[in-house]
Amino acid sequence: MDFSILPAVNAALNATAIVLLASGRIAIRRGAETLHRRLMITAFAVSTLFLLSYVVHKASRGFENTTYHAVGLAKTLYLVILATHVPLAAAVPVLALLLIRWGLTGQRERHRRLARWAWPVWMYVGVTGVVIYLLLYRFNPPAA
């Protein structure tokens, strides 16, 4: 089976999650709690689909890494983005599950306190995920 389309699907899922997260934040700032809840749960669902698709793609390639062939500053910037993206991406599912749990069980103050820093982390992971896709699959120079 050909899974070569999955990196583009994954980037689209990340981009969709970004839009949902931004929309969810706007909704809660406007006092639209029900809309906020729906948007954030949908963002979590989309992110879950991303994770499943990512694992399928990686498994289909024997967990082989895709190399970014740039050199100099471009390579350094890519590695910095990757080094921040990976550990934060590992934290997002835990943060998101806590936020959903506390939001749905009425633990509003706990939810708000965590959301103040977890939301930017989730957004950063989504944005850098799209950037990494673009660098690896659209703007990756040929191997030297």
C-alpha cells in the first residue's frame, strides 16, 4: 500500500487543528462556551487523526527518518525547530486530555490556568509541524 500521501495529509490535519484552536480561543473570549467546547474537542479529534496517520506513515517506512539536506543556517534553524517541536509534541496529548477533562467536569480554574500556557504550546506544535512538512517535503534541497 502506498502511504506517500500521508505527510501532506498530516500537514493538512495540523493546519486544520491550528484553525480550530484559534477559533476556539476566539469563541471563549467572546463568551461562546458551547462553541468553544465543540471547537476544542474537534481540534483534539483532528490532532488524534494526525497522530494515527503519522504513526502509520512512519511504520510504513520502517521508522526511517527523512533527512533535511540543507546546510549552514537553514539546517541549524531546521534542527532548532525540530528540537523544540518533538518534546512539546509529546506533551500535547497529555495537556489536551487534562484540559478536556477539567473543562468538561467544571474545573474551570484548573482548566484556565493550564490553558494559558498549554494553548500556545499546542499552537506552536501545530505551526512547527506544518513548517517541518514544508521543509522536508516541499523545500528540501537535493542530497549533496
